[in-house]
Amino acid sequence: MDPVITSCEQSNPLQSGGDGLSSHVDGQGRKKGGQARNSSGSRLAYSVLDIPPWYLCIFLGIQHFLTALGGLVAVPLILAKDLCLQHDPLTQSYLISTIFFVSGICTLLQVFLGVRLPILQGGTFAFVAPSLAMLSLPAWKCPEWTFNASLVNTSSPEFTEEWQKRIRELQGAIMVASCVQILVGFSGLIGFLMRFIGPLTIAPTISLVALPLFDSAGDDAGIHWGIAAMTIFLIVLFSQYLKNVSVPVPVCGRKQKCHTSTFYLFQVFPVLLALCISWLTCYVLTMTDTLPSAPTAYGHGARTDTKGDVLSQAPWFRVPYPGQWGVPTISLAGVFGIIAGVISSMVESVGDYHACARLVGAPAPPKHAINRGIGIEGIGCLLAGAWGTGNGTTSYSENVGALGITRVGSRAVIVAAGGVLLLMGVFGKIGAAFATIPTPVIGGMFLVMFGMITAVGISNLQYVDMNSSRNLFVFGFSIYCGLAVPNWVNKNPQRLHTGILQLDQVIQVLLTTGMFVGGFLGFILDNTIPGTPEERGLLAWNQIQEESAETATASEIYGLPGGLGTTLCVSTCIRRLPFWPRFEGGTKSGVGVSQVTLCPPDFSGDHPKDEPETRM
């Protein structure tokens, strides 16, 4: 095959003049393309194929880690009470380190072998509801003595067995359910179902990821609304008002020794800067005893010393390993409950893939990339079950929201974020230190991020005719029922009674998962109420997928690394696999012409004049 390689030179928002910070090459960083536009028309600092300097990758990776930190830490803390661990913060820190470690592995797998978009992998709230429902069964309710801190001896074998047998039950259910996700992904079934899953299914599903969490986000922020409001104000200030303000920074390079360049600091690090400033403020207020020291007083949760014992007890190094809590066990009710979470997680992930592609200026993911991404997420859930996180893994909607705020969509940054997660999982002290971020700071960040997630979900409706009363009904009814039905079931669990305990549990799990309720109703109504493909948004939706599936840009973004599928392993039998890349441009003899563009796609329709072109 004779490739045609096109390069382009465009301006970079991270630099002013010709010596900007992002123009460092010579081992410092490599930009494979210039500045790109995402689908909304806003400029990207780095697009998906760009490689920022290594130091920027590290800082940006830490920011993505911090963005996901609240969700990563929240999952073990939510499960702690039902695992009988509410009075054992050290074991809670072990669970947090384990979910850090596994999330790092799964992130690297997804970026290199999965859908290959810059999406962080982490714990999923879709598994929390079925997990809590399973642990609420009479056989798994914690003994009364575990609720009394004076009666709990965290080092006793009796207490250790109490919480470990519960997490082993979760492990078994997650590992079995993950096999379903692996089968759905690598068999191509998810790609087949995509012809029936349109914007009116994905929009309520993603929106209901964040909407039901307003209660917990408000509770966290309400611990000290002043600190939470400051965090919100700083994120909005940096990401929206100061995004075009450049800051002079010292730069050292090989061509020019030490000089000053300009850097759009607030656009690239809004979340990291806001968290650090708010955290530092809480530390100063704690040291000066401005914040109340009484545990029952308002604002006590904003102190930085409330979780100090966790930091002192946590080991410096601890490497999580599979089966660290024992051999997993399996029950039918647990498996069916987690499968419901898997279904919701898959639909959410498909929406995340498309939302992420739009935000980073990439074509819509083709079916083979979606199949591969879902299959890799299934492998990630299998690893999470084996390691014993008490949860699975999924594409992080919080991370997608952060992409929209920072406008940095580089895949290399997510690779750095995966490495940061791995390190945090190994270095126990550091992981425990991040777990001590004051709750109202995390709550303020949640309010901003959950708003972005909701907006990402609703943005899928841009392909739908929202002047149609049919579409308004489908979306509005799905969203409202996705909030109302779980709320009623949570308040009236005794009303669901079929006489079969396992069936009752499965029904309760399904109906208390807002994503599943809203997505299921959207799917049924959208595919049964008469409507034209254009009206439903399927025409534009499928057209975008078909146009992007065989382009050279899609080949570079969604193709496998190392030339797999393009120069290696290109036999006919392998290319028929539903998760294997298949791009046009070659003949049977392997000789043809294809074009590879070394700059990110410009969806604005503007093309730079006098664009240099290199052909091989």
C-alpha cells in the first residue's frame, strides 16, 4: 500500500509567537497536528493525536486523576457500610488503593487496545445500586455489633471474615457478569444493536448518570457551602472567564536556552488549580482553628485533619493482587443484579464514546472500535472482580466532562493518567493522602462535573428533530420516569413481592437504577412509536458513523497500534472479526493508495491556506 501523508501547520493556543510552551520538540513533546476544532467549533489545545511535552502530560494526567478522584473514592466509601467496614478506615484505604490500581490497568488497556479514545476507566456507579441491593438481602446484612465502634476489633479474625465474605460475593457476581459484557463486545452484538440504539436512547441514559446524584453532590457540598461555592467559582472562573488569558512562564529548550514563553494555564488546568487552592484554604482554616473542631458542628467536614489517622496507618507501599480477599463466591441473585448494571454501563459507554469523539475533534467511532471498547471494558470488569475492588470499571463520564472544560483531548495525557492511577494504587501513603481531600471541595467539583455530564447526554439530541412532539414525549417521559420510578421503589421496597426472593431482588435492582429505567423506556418508545429515521436522528447518526468509519483519520485514531490490521494481520479471516479494524484504500494484492492526515480533523470547514503536503 502506498500511503499519502499530509501534514499541516496551524496555530497553537498554548503558545504566543513561535516559541510557545507546546512547541517543544527534541524529546520534550511532539505535536502530530496543530490546533483543531471540536464539533462545537471551540478551539482545542491538544487534539486526540497530539502529544504534549512529557511534563504537561504528567500534570494533565494528574488533573484527570483528580477529576475522577471523587468517583473513585466514593464507590468504596458508599459500599463500606454494607460491607461492615464503616469503622475500619484502614481497610477502606486498601479498597481505594485497589480501585486506583485496577483503574490504571484498565485505562491503559482501553487507550492502547480498546476504543482508543482519551477516556479514563474507573469505578462505575451503575454497579453500586445492584451491589447495595444484593448486600441488603437478609443473608448478607451486617451483624448489629459491627455498627458499634467500641465492639469492633479490626484485627480480629471474626471481623475480617465478616467483611471479606461479603466482598468475595461481590467479586464472584462481577466476574460472571463481566463475561456477558466481553461476549457482547467481541461478538459484535453491541455493534448490531447500535442500529436500534439512537440519540433518544443514549441521551436519557447518560443524563441519568448524573441527575440522580444531585442529592449526594448536594450533601457533600452542603458540609460547608462556603468552601464548595469557592471551588465552583474557581473552576468556572478558570475554565470560562480566564481561558484566553496567557501567563508568562520560563522555558528551557535545546535551540534556545532559557527564555520566557506564554502559556494558557487556566484553560489547561482549571480543575487542578481550583482543587489545590480550595484544599490549601481548608488547610489554613484548619490550622487556625477557624473551622469547628466539634464533629457535630457545621463545617467540621471541611477540616483537613478529619481523616489524618488513615494517612498515618496506611503503608508506604502495598501492591494489590488478584484474590487478596480470598476465593470469590457466586450467587444467582448477585449475578443477575450486576448484569443489569452491565447493561446500563454498556449503553452509557457507547454514549460516552460519541461524546468524547466530538469533544476531542475526532470522527464518530466506527462499529469495530465500539465493539472492541465494550469488550475491553468487560475484561476490565473481570480484572476488577479478580482484584476485589467491590466494583467494576467503565468509561468515566466525569473524564468526558473534564475534556469539555480543559479542551485537552490528547490520548497521551490519558496514558499518563493511567500511569498515575497505577502509582497511586501502589504507594499507599499517597493514595491515602488524596483520600483526605475535604468533602465539600469534592462536592463542589461534583456539582460542576455532573452538570457537564448532563449536558453531554443532552447534546446527543442535536441529531434529533426536537420540534417533533413524538421526540419531545420520548425524551421527557424517559427522563422523568428515570427519576420517579427509582425514587418510589427505594421508598417502597416491600411492595415488590413475587414470592421468589432472587426475582424480587433482580426486579428491585433494575427499577432502582435510573440509567436502566430511562434508557430502557427511551429504547422501547423510540423503536415502537412511528417516526421517520430523519425525525429520530438515526439518519444523521448513522451517516456520521458511515462517513467516519473508513476515513484515513479514523484509521489513525481507531486503528490498533503497531500496524495491526493495516500492515500486520491483514488476512481476510482476521478482518472479518467484528472488533478488527477494516479500512478501505487497498486492493487484494495489498497495493493501493490511502491517505493519512497528520493533523486533527477540522470540523469547522476552514482549511488553512498554503497547506504543505508530503506524499510517500
